[in-house]
Amino acid sequence: MLPCQMNCPHYCEGCHKTCAAWRALQQRQHEDQQRRKEYLRRANESFRQVLYSYRQAGGYIGSQTGH
């Protein structure tokens, strides 16, 4: 079900294909997703750098199984 189906007074079957409000919503969602992906990419890179420096310093033991 489309989100606009319940609360858009102009809704009719297939109207989302040409609706400017629907396109704007899709664009906002796409931009939000891109921002989230970039944030996660940066966080992952930062984590990798910290983990690498711990390993270089000998402070990282790895996952401890059996505890």
C-alpha cells in the first residue's frame, strides 16, 4: 500500500506515477538513505582505523570464545 493512499484526497489507482508530491517523497527518502549509507561507511572506516591501531599496539586480543 502506498503511504498516500489513505490520506491523499486526490488518490486514484496509479496516480503516484505522475504525482509531484510522491516524487518529492521518493527523492527525500533516497537522499536520507544516501546520508545513512555515507554515515555507516565513515563509521566503519573509523572503526577499522581504531582496530588497526589496537592491533599494531598489541592491545587487541580478538574475540574470546568459550566464556
